[in-house]
Amino acid sequence: MKKAFIFPGQGSQSVGMGADLFHGFSQAREVYEEASAVLGFDVAKLSFEGPKEELDSTVNTQPCLLAAEYAAFKVLAAEGVGPDILAGHSLGEYTAAVASGALSFPSALRITRMRAKLMQEAVPEGQGMMAAVLGLSAEAVDEICSGLQSGYAQAANYNCPGQIVVSGEAAAVRECMDVARQRGAKRAIALQVSVPSHSRLMEGPAKKLSEYLFLEAQIKPLQVPVIGNADAIVLSAPDGLRAALVRQLSNPVRWEESMKVMQAEGAGVFIEVGPGKVLSGLLKRTLPDAASFNVEDRASLQKTLEGLKALGA
């Protein structure tokens, strides 16, 4: 039975994330020490103590999430549990790249910090927006976006059946929310982010990121395949991974398809590695019969280890 590791993206962060594993495992402490040395600030202190507003700033959220996820990955490795296939939701794709052996942890920290700065600088505060639409099909949301009168917005995350995230110009996203409610959406919720990720508004940052990833970043052959979330395809070569990391910045995250591809590739058990259970919830909506676990602290680690043993995985 193949094990799939899945890594969450921005929105899963919270003050205190990673602290329990940090205090329980030297492998986690080493990750945070390395992250702090690379980034020049105390990653553990900001992650464990906040303040929340500072942690929620995109330039801090992305590297801090990467550290929390990689620390949990290293703890699992120390317990003898490794992946057969990997995927990460948006930012989480960088953790997947590190876990695959393709990207070093220090390089991933620097790239995610740069990525976050490019994203924040691309669209002035208040001009971009994202919202989750619940209870409508992907086709219905795409149709709404194509008919907006107040500007540009598009589907940014095809997360699972009945959950689509929309991204774009603030006025257009608000119009999309109104129309979605009129057409029977259960809910349309503005997300607490100011950067309209996974939309064409990120094409400028994507171009700059591409120049760095292709000209300067060292990416090695993948030791474990990664499902690229922009195209829901299996990545196994460095240039394919580079292209995927660029594409996902200005293209939708095809998470529902990615989970189905992982299952088709033989994944029988899924482990969400990092803070929260967002991806576990999406998985249950997409593949209700799949076995799933999460690892974010010592209690969830123990539950996962016991569950894997019971499954013979």
C-alpha cells in the first residue's frame, strides 16, 4: 500500500504551530534552527508565540509554514515512515519538492520568502481578493466568472467537489460571491488574504520567479515523484518541477484532480504533514474511502503510527 504525503498551503497556519514537535524531537528543533539561520529571524518564536498579525503576513507565513511542515516530515522520517508519492497545496508544493530530495531546505526557504515578497508587491493592498464558494459545481463557478461585469476573477483552487476558491480583482470577486449566492451556493466566504493567488494577476511575479528557478536555483532529480498541482501530473525531472512551481503561481490549483491522480498511482493511505486538517477534509470529500491521517503534534503522530501499523502500511 503506497503512502502519499500531502502538505498544506497558506491558511493552515496558526500561532503555536510546530511547537509540540519542537519540544519533543531533536529533528524538529534542528529544522527550526536551520530556518532561523537562513532567514535571519527567530522562526520558532514567531511560529509559536506570534503575534498573529505578523505570522499572517505573507512574507512570514510561507517560510514559517514550510518549516513546520518540514519539521513534521523529519520527525516522521525518524520514526521510519516515508512517502511513496508527494503533493503540496500551493505553498505546500515547495515542501513536497524538499521532501522529494529535489530542493534543499535552505533553498526552499529563500525561494518561498522571495515568492511571498513578489506576490505582495504585485497587487496593491485592497485591490486583490480571494473567496471560497461552497455548494456549486466547478462548471457553475467558471460560468459565473466568465460573465462578471465589474472586472476580472477566476477559479483559483478546485479543492474538492463543491468547494471552489475564486481569485482576482476585489470588486469582481465580490460580484462573484453575490451571483454565486443568487444561483444557490450554500456559502460564499471572503478569505483573509490580500494577495489574489493562482490568477493571471500573478503573471508578473511568476515571470520573475521563473527567471530565478531556471537560471539560479539548483534542483536535483526527484527521489520521490511529486504531483504538480497546476496540471495534476506526475513530476519526476528537475525542469518539470521548475515549470510546475512557476505555473502554479498564476494558474489554478487542481487539488481534486491531484488527489485522484495520487490514488491512480497506487496511493492507499494519505498523511497530511503539517498544521491543521484542511487537506484531510478535502480528501474526505474527494476520496471518501481513502485512509487518511495527519501529523502536526505528538498526539497526531502517535495516532498515525498506530493507524499505519494496523493497516500494515
